[in-house]
Amino acid sequence: MVQQSRQGLDYALGWFDTGNIAFQNIPVPLTRPEPWRFAVAAYDYDLIVIGSGPAGQRAAIQAAKLDKSVAVLERLPMLGGVDVNTGTASKTLREAVLHLTGFRERNIYGDSYSVKQHITMGDLMVRTGYVMQQQVDMLRVHFLTNQVEMINAEGSFVDHHTINLSLPDSRLNRAITSDKVIIAVGSLSTTPPIVHVDGRLIFVSDDVLNLPNIPRSLTVVGGGAIGLEYCSTFAALGVRVTLVDRNPRLLQFADDEIVDTLVYHLRQNGVTLRLNENVNDIEYLRDHRGDRVRVLLESGKQIISDSVMYCVGRTGNTANLNLEAAGIQVDERGRISIDDNYQTCVEGIYAVGGVIGFPDLTSTSRMQGRLAACHAFEEPIKRFPDLFPYTVRTIPELAMIGKTESQLTDAGVSYEIGKANYQETMSSVMQGDNAGMLKLLFDTESRKILGVHILGEDAAELIHIGQAVMAHGGTVDYFTEAVISYPSLAECYATAALNGINRLDP
């Protein structure tokens, strides 16, 4: 930090260091100006956003576009919060693995095909570091363009209008005030209290990028979205992966058939599944093969591997916010309760993103941040749409929107199914992807689309076609009447629609 004096005021210049580029912040006053020299507002800022992840970004920029003075606090030395440091990194890691291993082309060139032999963590970090750098740079430009002040400091509440700043240089610590506050601190990997995480032999998903080497064998504890993503990514690298989950089936919120197909492909890629199992204890081993870990299950089974990754959920990153001073309580997972407008129990303080829990997605967090800022400054908005896509970047990737078969059955809705396999399209044949499938659920009377479920390449992109049709009340007939580009994976919509319509009148 650099301290200097301008017009009788002390200023602090914060720096965000991304490794190759240091980002200098806009000056922020360390003390309030004397009222006889400057016009003094009631507060230093109209809005303070704590956290620069996707929710905080959208909140800050939305408020700035409403001509409000905004400051964003980020405790990490790099902008972007958890999204850039772990979220984007995990997705980019997946893409690097798919490229370097030649995984996508193996159906065409054979299982032995790969772009590079003996892949290392350094190889994976080349691409990951580049993407993270670009994202941070772009975010900084957006903040500067919208005149959002960036402060590299950890914030904690003094009261509901005052935030104490813990700066890298403790001598410059100070407090700032704001009319409104939006908490967007995200979440952290949950660590069970019985587990000692050393970041090498036993680690959580947030530690993956710090691993010195790719393990030869890995036990993943927790079969949620993050656990499955890393499980399939490491399996594509040739790592012997064992997945342990306490539930009898994976991704219970997703369509049963899609999950069963995903499980089949995981097993085809060498993943061993231990479902309906609980971890009883973990022991360190040292033998002629080096340091390893033994996982003891309650059923009596033992799993020995080079490393263990815990992916047992997320905890709100609220421990250092001193929320009690503002009158805010959190649950056992550190999550904050909010109302329909993302406002906490304290008027003028909002919470968005991973810190409020499910769905904890980048896409929904962005929308929450924008809507919270609009409500804070009485800007008319539409209600948050319940129709949002949910994607899991496994290999193959999964995407869904709307209802599942189980949900429709429980609700007593009469529905029909239309299915298409990727290999029925020329685009899939050219790409070598024979694992994909697309599934439509539609009402038998109105023929409106009720759900879309996809497994396969570009599922996260394809799902938005179904989302657009569903948002406008479209029917299954749209896909049979519309002209769809050829060759493309989007042809699966037409194939699935015809398959479903034929079921109505076989």
C-alpha cells in the first residue's frame, strides 16, 4: 500500500496483483474532509459491495449505472472472488484436460490418442492461468468504466452503515460508511471437523490448483456437482478415481435417466462408485510407495489412494464479517437468510450469491446481484425468474431446466417424453461424441415444454434453446416446424420432438 496526501486528505491506493499485472485502485479517502472545505454527504458511498465475485460485480455495476457512488471490497489479492479463483479455474481445468488428453477425439482416433504424454499440473495451469488473467483484466476494465472504486481490503461490520477495512498494511486500517450494503462474499468448501486438511494428501476442492502433482489415485468424498466435476476430470487424466457418497443415487435433483447415463459413462472411464456409504475415519500411510491415505468406510470397506478430496458442500464465507454488529444471524453453514428482494433482516443490507445458499451458480448469482441493487435504490424490476438452467460440467456435461419426470409424476401431471441420441446427428458424428442424449418432457394436452434434460458435448449451450421456448410458453411443435441449422447438435431438439409426438399417436 502507498500512502500520500492530497488537498489535506490522506489517501490509500490498493493494488490487485494477478502475477503479471498489478492493478492500481482509484484513491479512497482515509479521513472525511472538513465540512467547511467540502460538501459532505450523509455517507461516504451510496453502496458498499463486499466481494467482487459474479454477484458483487453485477450489483456494483448496476448501482453505478443508476448514478450511485459504489465501492467494492475484495480481500483476495485478485479480483473476481471465488468465481475466478476456483469456479472458473475448475471449468478451465476441465477444458485443458479434454484438450491435452485428446479425450474428445478418441472415438475417432482410438483410445491411445492424446495431444501430450505425461501431463503435469504445470501443463494444466498454463491454460488455467491465462483464462483467469483475462477474466480479472476484463473485470477491472468494467469497474473502471463504470467508476466503481476497488478496495483491496477485508470488510467487517461496525454497525449496519459502517464497514471497517482491514487493509494489507494494517497501519492504514479505517472505517467507511454507506447508505446500503450488499454482502456478496460467496462460499468456501466445507471441511468436516474430524478431517485434517493438509492441502496435499487430504484437500478440499478449493485447493486443487495448489497441488504439486497429479495423483495416481484419488478418492473423492461427496458426489455433488463439484465432486462429480473433479471426479470426471481426473478420470479423463487417467487417474484411478473412487467416488464415495452417502446417498443411494447421485444428483437427486436431476432426471433419473440422465443421471443413470452419466453414471454409466463414469464407470466406462474407470471411476469406481461407492454409493450409500459414509466415511468413518481417514488414516495416513507411509510405505515403500511413499505417503498415501486410507479411507475407512462405516460398512467396513477400505480405500487406499494417493490423495483424498473432500467435496461435501459449501459454507458461507461469513466468519470474518462481524455480522452480529449489524444485527444479522447466519445458519450452521454460515448462510444468510433473505427475503424475496434479497434483503436481510436488517433494512438496507442485502445478501446475494453463494452466501445465501442454493443454487449457488454464477448465472443466478449475477441476476441476484443486479436485482438486489435495483431494489436497494427503488429501480423497477421484474421478479427473479424461476426458470433457470442448471449445469454440471462433468465429462460428459449435464444440463437441465424445468421439471423432472419424478416431479411431474408426484404433481400428477400428464406428460410425454421425446428423446434423441447425439449420434443421430451428423454434427455428433463429425465431433466423435456418441455419448450424448437430449430429452424433452411436455404436457400431453397443451403440448407445452415442461422440462429439457441434456447429457453430452455443449449441453450447457444447447439448454438455452429449450429455455427460450419454455419462457415464451412454446410447445413441442415449435421444434418440428422451425428450420434448424444443419449440421448441428441442435437438431436433437427436432428429433426428440418428433419422437415425443409419435408417442402420442403411435
